Amino acid sequence: MTGAGAYALALAAGAIATLAFPEPDVAPLAWVALAPLLVAARGAPLRRGLGLGLIYGFGFFGVLLYWQSLVGWLAWALLVTLQSLFIALFGGAWAVASRRSNAIVRIAVGAALWVAVEYLRSVIPLGGFTWGQLVQSQHDLTWFIRTAAWAGGWAVSLQVAVLNGLAAELWACIRARRTRLAPAYLGAVVAVVAAPAALPSVAAGGERARLALVQGNVERNFEGDFTDYVSDLVGRHGRLTAGLAGASPDLVVWPESAVALDPYRNAGIRRALTAAARAVDAPMLVGSELDIDESHRKVVVLHVAPDGQLEGFYQKRHHVPFGEYIPLRPLFDWIPMLDQIPQDAVSGPGPEVFDLAGGPVATVISFEGDFGSLVRESMAAGGRLLVVATNTSTFGYTWNSAQHVAFSQIRAVENGVWVAHGALSGISAFIRPDGTVAASTPLWTATTLVGDVAFATRATFYARTGDWLPLGSALVALAGLAAGARRSG
């Protein structure tokens, strides 16, 4: 397809691709939704490839990230545009790399290009953004995502990209009436889909522990000042925690923002934490904030001992730009909505592993759980069970919360660990090492979730070796680009 029709197709294909992601969760759509872009941009001039990729990105991220509009349509537009530029880069690179190469090379180079671009946008700018990685769409296909334990979520994205390459080649064969090759392509599709099932399922066979997630929820139309709001929220979590005494948990988790005032500086908050810990007679991990000065703060998970003593904390390392801090703040002070972020969150020094509930527990906070590269650092530091403390209440009933849980499912498989995903307003969940959700809570409900988990006894291959696959993919992509550029020269 040429002309405006190709751009319309790219826009529609990008929008349809979002249906593979939570919450529509039609996962197999992701196996073919990229193929229209591959077909339309194959061998095209560089400028056309860039344009088709950009339009595909607008369709994809515009729908997938619609929840960002709840913060503001300007924020949505800027984020969608930025992420679409990466898809434009893919489209342009693919247009060059696909010139006059054979089908096997095209499939391999196209998949490698996609993974390389996913990796690039996970690190730049400002620490990167991972939402929309193809692996996120496959979170419930437990046999298909087993490769994540060996090469991270990148392996699953590679598998999906290969399937799209096969679909594009099959379509080209049908259009050219070379149907004799169709059985080979169909056989390759079956092999890519089925092969991961031959890998062993990921499991954790260490000491068992009983965890409790406290989902205090928030009052959406709270009337009162911020101190009253925090006191109400802490009270909600405290009452729910006291009700857990009969369950005898080994560890209690309060989510991110459960205590949005510094307990070291607020005696009332400190007393409430002490009372909750003593009532349940168990250690707690509590999402909180610590003040540094009027302009800076720490976003932390506090370790509260059973007697209520504050034993230490994990400090968030990767913050949300323009959500938890303002990059180059003096340049943006003129934007009124940024007045909502008067303090900049300061990044912590590194991973923290707590010896709790009979084993090493690693913690990450919200946005950090979306980055496999960051989470595996906690596993490399000795973590054998992962707690994700998060707050997605800003985004209401949108897809955001389910998409966030999907990332925790991938983190579970990558590292072979149970994940306790505690969210302020839901969805909270216990996730097995194979990625299945053992139990979860509904959105916007004050409740608790108690579950028995097990510590992993060893780190997965990915946790030990890191991001070798996207780096290898980048080399393959560069080689393909060089070859394509020579052929067109």
C-alpha cells in the first residue's frame, strides 16, 4: 500500500496493537499487529520509513497511554510524541535494513531492531520509559514468557517481533502468489509459539512465609488539609493491619504513599506506625517519605520492627520525571501545574535487601518495577523475594493499574521469585515465579490480601548475567543497517 492509505493503516495498526495489552489482553494480536508497519516500510525511502513509524507510534502510544491524560492533555501529548519518535527511529532503520535482503535476514534484523529500540527508550531520556514493551502484552501466557528467566523480557519481545516478521513475509508471499513458501512460514510460527513451552517452568522452593498486603485505599473527594488526609490514610492502614492479627503474618506490606509525611518528624504518624506493628506483632515494610529540606525529599520503604522501631529504609532510585521531580526546574517554573511538585525526590544509593520473614526480601517502588534491568540489581544483591510498593490511584479505573501488575508478572519470571505487589488503591497481587497471579484485589477497595509465598533458592540466568540480549540485538541491528545502506548506495 502506498500514499496516504499506508499512513492510515499504520495509525490503525498501532491503535489495534494496544488491544493485546492489559486490560483488553488479546495477547495474540501482538503477534501480527506490527506486521503492517513492517510491510508498509519495507525497502521504503528513509523519510517514508520514519513517517510511517511515527504515525504507528501515535496510534499505539496515544491509546495505550490515554490514562496519562488524567494528569493533563499536555502531559499526554508530550509523552506520546516522545515515545512515538522511537518508533519513527525503528521505522526508518527498518526501511534501510530491509532493502534487498533475504527473508531470513529481514526477520532476524527486524526483530533485533525492535529489541534494540525498546532497550534504547528504556534508558533515555531521563532514565527511560518502558511502557508498551511487547513483553508486557504477553504477561498471562505463562508458557510463552519462560524465556524471560534466561534473557529477560527482551527475549519475549524478540519472540513477538519474530512472529510479526514471519507474518509480514507470509503476507508478501501470498500477495506475490508464492504460496509454496507459506507452509514453511506457518511452521516457523508454530515453532516460535511452542518452543518456550519446552523450557522448565520457573519455581521457588525455599523457605515459606506468610505475607499480608494492606490496601488502605484513598478517599477520592477528601475534604480537609494534607495533614488530615495523611492521618486518615494512615488510620485506614492501621485499622486493617490490626485486623490481621489472627492471620499471623510474617511480614506486612503497606504500599507507596501509605504514609506521605515524614514519621521521624511527625509524632502522631510515628505513634500510629508503632501501634500497627505491635497490634499485628510482625515486621512491616511501609511506603513513606522523608524530608531532606524544603526543596528535597526521599521516597522510601521503611522497615518497621514488630515493636514499632524504625530499623532502616530503602530509598527509591528511579523517579518519574515531572511526577516526582522536575528536571532542570528553573527552565520549567513557568508551568503552573508543576506547582503540585514543590519538592524534588532524590535518588537513593542502590538496592536494599532486608532480612525479613525468614529470608532476603528486596523492595522497589512503583515506577522502578517497570524496569527489568533495575529490578535484577536487587536480585544480584541477594534478594530472593520481591516487594513492589506502588500507588496508581491518580489513574482511577483506567488500564494503568493492570498494566503495572503485568510488569510485576514479568519481573517474577525474569528473576524466578514470588512478587508481592502492594498498591494503595489496587490492584494488589501475589504473583508466582512463573508469572501467574495467585491472588489479587479489586480496584478502589479497602482490603487486605494474605498469602503464603516461598523464597527462591537461586538466581535465574538473567538475574546473574543481565542485559546481554538487547546489546547483542543492537549489534545485529547495526550490521543489518550497514548492509542495507551499502545495497542502496
